[in-house]
Amino acid sequence: MRNIRLTIAYDGANYFGWQKTDMGPSIESTLEKILFQILQKTVVIQAASRTDAGVHARGQVINIMLPEVLPTLNQLRMSLTCLLPKDLAVLDISQAEDSFHPTLDCISKEYHYSVCYGIAQLPQLRFYSWHYAYPALGIDKMRRAAECLVGEHDFSAFCNFKSSSQYEHYIRHVHNIDIIDSGPQQIQFKIVGNNFLYRMVRNLVGTLVHVGCGKIAAELLPEILTRKERTRSGVTAPAHGLCLHQINYEDKKSY
């Protein structure tokens, strides 16, 4: 069997997240149907990240196991390009080591989140950026608060709990949080970590935006981490502003 690694990108607006669900179409189920159409057999897909409904990706990594016969990788990529919907694309395809696993071998993930503030938002950005209708955000205050969140912490205060979420612990390592002034009344958050809890990235962004508008004092971030209470941190930022940008592996390849 061949272990095939693919890097895919998608616009998540029309999907109920990565994972298959009875609620509607997902990225996983869409890929499975197209792969069955090409291969005439069901294949198991493993993904580096299970993005939520409405979240986008430009560097999601998946793998599938294929027999040592046709199709070639080039044939498979051409077939996928022809048959996949326009909001889902294969950016790269290669044969990986037999032991490669997109989730277990991942050393870090990078997410980008876009925010527009002010009275009005450019219409072209409305599907990919959170419009926070506030006249100004204090970027320096947000950067100062973000420094408290970098490193290894218990991020219970930034996890939305659900019945199916059963973590062994809530300790995660955030490697970096960059807050970039990306244009007139536009901010981009770049968040890199080893792993993330349920809606953790969106909760980090929502909290930092609340710091930026003065609803939460930057000096309270250490206490919020220590108290481990979700109600003390900020809102969950909307899904459509979030994009899974890149997955990093030990082999130095980033996707």
C-alpha cells in the first residue's frame, strides 16, 4: 500500500466542518465521495485538523492509503481537480513514509484570523473577516495581553465545552501570537501552537479583541488563565474569520 499525503484548501462557508455529520455536507464526506468515484473503493481519510463549520483552510493536510497499482499521483491529482467542487482544491500530493500520520506527526499548527473594525467593512471581506463594529482597537494593548498567552498554560478558560469533548488535560503550548495591522481598520492574528482545544483559537481572538476595545484589561489575562473559567474570557469569534493556514512537521515541510 502507498501512503499518500495531500495538502488541500477549502472555503468552509458551505460545509459543516471537516468531520462527517448528519447535519449536512462536510469536507471529509465530500472528499470521500469523489475519491470513491475515482477509485471505485472506499478509502479512509485522516486529517491534521478537524476544522469547525464555516472555518476555511489553505493548508489542511490529509492522508489516504492506496494500493500499489494505478492511478499515478499525477492522474489522481488531475481527477480530483476535475471532480471536486470549486470551493475545495488539492494543492499538493506526494507519497509519504509508510509511518506518516497527519495528526500524530504534526508538531505545530498555524491559524490566521482576520478582523475588520469601524462602522463599515469592505463588502469583499465580509465572508472572510469578522466585522467588529467598534471605532478603534488598541493594538498595543492586545499585543501586551497576547504575551501572557504565549507558552505552556492550562487553557480551560478558552475552551468551549461540549458533551463529546473529553480531554485528558487542557494544557497546550502556544508558540507565538502575532497581531498585524494589515490595512485600514484591518487586523490579522497569526497564532501558532502545538495543538488547540475546541474553539480555542476563536476564543483567544475574541478575548484579545475585547482587550483592544477596553472590555477586558490586559493585566487580567494571567488571572483569567489561573481561574480556568470560560465565563471570564471574551466572546467566541465567528467561524468565517478563521483559516487553517499551515501544518508543520519534523521533516521541515510545511503545508
